[in-house]
Amino acid sequence: MKRKSRGMDRLIAFIIVGAMVLIILAILMVSYFFGFIGFLKVMGVEYESYWAICLFLFLIFVFGSITELFSKVLIFLMKNARLNRVLFITSAAFVDIFFTFLSVYIADLLVSGITVSILAVTLLSVLFFLMESALDSEFLRKKTS
């Protein structure tokens, strides 16, 4: 039996790889969502529905991407200010945590179906900072150079 088209084989391979990527992304997003719900339960945060949590997470990412620009600019300016190593790392961590706190706090103000305490916002900001610095392989190299 002779093959009629290699294009069909490529299409099937593309569909299989695309489906695998989508499955992996779905698993990551679901585990992130349920981990976030677990964090909210531990912190005693009250929410009306899962849609409120989804909106809250979406707004955190939207405002977080905006405030991340300001954070990177300030860290860049501090890097060029020739601060000593310890002061620079501490200041950069404070700036990152502050802008993350700001984005979480704004998201909390905008979503009426969720009530987050200041302690939970602060701990969530520190947790996001720790996750970002742990996943960023060049965190210490950029901060100390």
C-alpha cells in the first residue's frame, strides 16, 4: 500500500503535539487554580464563587503585568545606581513585593465576590515573589552582577 500524502502525516503529528501541549497547560493551570484555592482556604479568605476567584486571578495577572514594568524600571535604575550587593538585593526584593502587593490589592478592590485580608495579600505577594525568584534562574546573577 502506497502513501498518498506526507502532508496528512504532518497534520496528524501537529494535532497530536498540539493536544499534548494543551493537556500539559491545562494540568498546570488547574493545579495552579486549586493551589490558589488551598492558599485562600488556609488564610481564611471568603469568596462567593469560583468565578470570583477566576476573575481575581485574571485581574492579578493583568495588573501584575502592568506593575511589573514599573518594577523592572525601578530595579534597572537601582542597578545603575551602584548600590552595594546586600542593599541592592534587599531593595529589589522590596520593590518586587510592593508592586505585587499593589496589583493583588487592586484586584481585591475590583472583585466584589472575594474578601481578602491585608495579611493574606501580604503573604500572597511574598509567595508570588518567592515563586518568581525561584523560577527565574538568573535572579541572583542579575541582582548581584
